[in-house]
Amino acid sequence: MIEKGPFSHWQRVLRPRLPEPRPAMGRLPPVFQFSQQSLQDYVDCPRRFQLRYVEGQRWPAIQSEPVEEHEQFVQRGAEFHLLVRRHLLGVPAEALTPSDPLLKSWWDNYLTYPPDDLPVALRLPEVQLSTPLGDQRLLARFDLLALDPGEQAVIVDWKTTHFRPSRQTLARRLQTHVYPFVLVEAGAHLFGGPIAPEQVTLIYWFAERPVEPEVFPYDAARHSENRKFLADLVAEVLAHTEEEWPLTDDERQCRYCVYRSLCSRGVEAGPLEDAGPDVVEGGVEFDFDLDEVDEIAF
Ligand code: SF4
């Protein structure tokens, strides 16, 4: 059931966990773990990273119009993740059938067209792993880890976006770099020993396009590239000392950014129906992500 109201269930979950605004000190909180979401925010717009993670700014503006439609869209994503988690933990599918028509269509797609050939020995929903990266830590929250210990490890990420990003866009997303990297570095205890990069695969599964998943194999060369890329990116973040970090040149992102009033980049939210592939290509994603739930509360 999709809950209506000025603040959704997930926003109520999210909002109390947001830290109190901090004065701009140019430093991260004392206990902070980088994640694909925070690094993506930085790549999309350094100022957004600063406002969200350094200054702990709450959300001063809505993300898109109409508000209720946007809230319901995010809520459906959250509810879908919860349904799948319960199912993977053993609740029979018949006991989980949602009444909301769109959510039910996603659920039916999941039951009818699940990702193919997943390892069967271990199915672990909503697993969190973290690994050192220099003197920082890098965190990943996986929607699903499917493992045949010692043989194969598959990361599945459920996507509930209206628009399916291209393979090229997904390949650029920080998630595609961070998830397999963290699993190889930190997943040995689940795998029964060290994980070779070649044993890892990342699958994006789309609730509205279930027969068109995007599959990313992994290997040692990519792992080595990711190690350098991620370490360099974190070092770049930590090197900022200016009072106001650079604002993105891609103003399309500002239309859907909750901080636009703070940046004098407009007051009106962009319409949800306009957040099509061009905006997604621009890096703004209208999706529920586990990383959103409480990463900034660390
Ligand atoms: S409104 Fe634009 S410039 Fe400001 S934080 Fe958001 S994306 Fe960055």
C-alpha cells in the first residue's frame, strides 16, 4: 500500500537520520564512510557533496514536481525493495502481493522474469560491506548478493526508474565501480576465501524492463583501475579547502536538486515527466537506493 501525505514513510525514515546542519568547516564528519552515492554526488556536483555531507544540510527544496507523484514514485521503489527482501528471506510470494497497480506490475515482473542463472547456494538480501581505501573507508550496500562460495559471486541491483539508462551511462556510474571493488576487497568471509575479480558479476535488473538486464563482468584489470580511480577521487574530495566547493556546469541537474535555492539555480522543481533519459544521462537518478537510507548519518 502506497502511503500518502506530506512526508512519506521513507522520508520519515530518512529525515530523522539526517545530521544537524554543521557550520561549513571544509571537513567531513569525524566518522564518515564514502559510498557510491556520496562519490556520485561529488562527481555530479562538488557543491552538492559539500552541502550534503560536509555541511549536513537538510533538504531545503523538493526534488521534482508534482511533489506527491515524486514521493509515491520513490516510495514504490522502497516498497519494491522491501517486498523482494522479504521474499528472499522466505516469505511466500502469495503473502506479499501488493495492491498498488504499478508496484504489482513490478512484483509480477520480478516473479516472472527474475535475473537468470543466479548462484543458488547463498542468497543474501541487503548486505553491507566496507573496505579501507587509503585512510578512509568505502561502503557498499548490495540489494542482493548471490553466491556459490569459492566459485561465483553475483551482485544484483534492483532498479525502479521509469527510464532505463544506457549501458554507457551505467558503466560510468560510481555504483558500477564501487560495488564489485568492495565485494572483492571485503567479501572473503562470505565466499569462503579470497574472491578473484573474474568470479564477480554485477547485474542491474529493471522492474519495468525485466527482460533487459544489464550485466557487467569484472576482472583483475578493472579491479586495479578501480582501486586507483576511487583512491584518486577520494583524495580529490579531501583536498577541497575552499569555503564554497565548485558548482556543476551541468545546470540540468540543478532542476532536480534539492539545494537549488541555496545555489541560486532556480526555485521551481523540474517536472517528474521531464526527468527522462536526457536527465538520467546527466546523472540524476529517480530511484530508491539503499545507500540513501542512512549513509549520511555516519
Ligand atoms: S543546485 Fe546545482 S550547483 Fe547547487 S548543489 Fe545542486 S546540482 Fe550543485
